[in-house]
Amino acid sequence: MIAAASPSKSPPRYPACAMDTSRCPKPVRIDGQPGYETRIDATSGKDSIPVTIVQWLRFGGQSTLRIIGSSPRDDWSKAFPRFRAVRDGIQPKG
């Protein structure tokens, strides 16, 4: 008699996503190119101030662009549009 192996679940690629999908990297288009946006809430190590951090990865041709922005959580609504403006203003060389 041959026993069939039960399918094993592989661990999630991003463990935090299993608990809270808002923490998962989200696919986005940045200037028409594929990319990802990831946001996390954290606490600054220096002053113990609540902060929000965003990371964008943009892929295109032979280049990759990584942009990280961080702001105190109380100022996030003002800082995020400025971070996006900087992100959208960076063009690949060539």
C-alpha cells in the first residue's frame, strides 16, 4: 500500500502579509513601468516617534530604482504627496 503524501503548505513569502494584507508589497505602475509599493508603520529608533515608511521599487530595461521615504506619522498626509512627486520626477538615464 502506498500512502499519498499530504500537500504541505509553504510558508508565506512575506510573513506579515498572512496577518495583515495592507503590509504586502502592492504592484504599481511607475511612469508606465512595473514596480512595487510597500508601506509600513514603525517607531524611529532614535526618538521613539511613530513613523510611516514607504518603499518603491521600479523595474525597467537594464535598471532598477529603489526609493525610500519616511515621515512622522502625524505629518504623513503632507509628506506622502511630496515623496510621490520626487519619485515621479526621477527618469531613467538613456
